[in-house]
Amino acid sequence: MAIATTSNGEGGYDYQFVMTPSDMLVCKICHCPSREACLAICCGHTFCKSCLESAKRVSTVSDTCPVCRNEEFVTVPNKQVDRAVRNLHVFCTNKEKGCEWQGEVNDIVNHFGNSKAGCQFEEVPCSNGCGKRLQQRYLASHVEDECVRRKIDCWYCHLIGEHHFIQGEHKEQCPKLPIKCPNKCEVDNILRENIAEHRKMCPLEEVACPNGCGITLQQRFLINHSNTECPHLKVKCQHCDINGQHKFIENGHKEQCSKFPIRCPNKCKIDSVPREDLEEHMKMCSLEQIWWEYHVVGCMETMVREDQKKHNKENMEEHLSFAVSTLNTTK
């Protein structure tokens, strides 16, 4: 059995034949069943028309028979051989790929030529132009379900385009595609076109303090920061009603505010005294250290103001003595 795989377009039929062709049908140059068979008058051998033409082009003795070397080399078309060859039964050239077709040489062109009923094992290029080659039997499913250049519409915005574009570049830009918040907040499935609006309200969005203090913080903390913590926050001193930045009111002004309540230095029973009243308070503070009122007549003791009456009572005689002595001295 002569075994071949394809027809080469020149020379004989290079197929795998069901039955081994008769030697009378075989071209003596290419050794395949003859195509457009020609009969040599000199020796009766059969040749392909194209094989003879090729032999004449390369031979220095183009008029000599390639077999018997007869110089009176003349050929005539051999229609009987040509007809017999075309009636030979051959296997499909895709037999090794699984095609079970067999038929006459006359029918093989139709077997390959009909894209629908033809050889389903023949490799063909994708009709979408993706560059892939595949067997005919797989073409329909590839074109419809697998090809990167098949036409599909975007599930979200319904734009129609090639699969690789819709699933690639377009998917990264589609305004209707639901995506997660870039800040990974709890809100899911935000349309890409609405992300900018969402970020204006997103609690996890980083924003700058509107007071201009230079601090950046998440939006969920902004109100508390702006209203209570920001050093540039405009506030009123709760004691003297002066307006100023929070930083100034809580630091510099607090140390000077005339109305700011402070503790008595003597830690008396009065918890707090406005700073501007402290001097007057000290004049009456029960725990203020003072000279006893008889200091001018010689009593050198000091005491807190609240003990003065008790001291006077307990030291009355001594104080009178100091007073008499002072008067005598001044006479």
C-alpha cells in the first residue's frame, strides 16, 4: 500500500490509497498515481504531465525518454489511465487525526471543499481572524464560545466589542461596573461612575482639615476634630468670651485670662477665684500668713488670718504689756 498524506499540486496523487494502485497507473518519475497521465509511445510507460514538464526543464537532453532513453520521445494523453486513477479509492489525508472518510480521488476535492459537510478533521483558520488554527469540527464552538475576538456585549453597559477588549481594557474602564470602595469601607457594588460621589461621603476617605491646620484624617473623625480638637478651631473663651484659635485659647490665653478661675495659693476653702480677684481675695483669705496686729508694739509672731482672734484672746496680757512698754518708750 502506497502511503502519503497530501496532494502536492504537482506530480502524481500523493494520497493514502485504500488498495495499492497498479504499476501501470504510476508515474515513472514521481512514483505516484499519475495526474493528467501521458503515455510514452516509445516504451509505453506512464508519466504525469507536470513531471514531464519539470524533467524537460532540468534535462540537457529534453527530447530523450526518461526511462528508455529513446531519442524519439513522444507522448500522448492517456485518458484511460487518467480516468482509472481518478476512480481509485483513497483515505482522507486526516485519517491519522480520526477522519474515517474514504472515496474516489474525484470526490476528495468536495470532501475538503464543503466547510459544513466536508472533512471535520481538517485544520482551518479561525473565521474571526484571531490567528488560531483548529479542526473544522471545533470551529463553531471556538468562534461562538472561546475565540478572543468573538463579539460579546458588556454585561453592565451593553457595549458590543471583541471578547478580549470587553474583558480586558473595557472592564478596567466600564462606568457601569460595580466595584468595591477604594477605601475598603463597608459599602459594596458601587458603580465606577459613582465612585467620586461616594468618596465625598465615605467615612474612610482621607481628607484635610478644613480649618487649615495641616492635619489629614479619615472623614469619620473630621467633625469631632474640626469642632473640638483642631488647633485652628475658632472658639470663645468660656470665662472672658474672647474669640481665638483653639490652640491660643487653651495655651497662651489660658495663662493670662483675667477671668480664669484659679485655686487659692493657700488652698483655703474657696475652690477657685477669678485671676483678676486674687489680690483682693488674699487680703481676706483665712489661711493667708500675716503679722499679728500687735506687731507694731513688739509681738513678732506670724499666723494665718483665721487664728488671729484666738491668738489675741490667749495672749491678751502679753499684748497689753507690749502696748504699755511701747507707750512708755514713746513718752
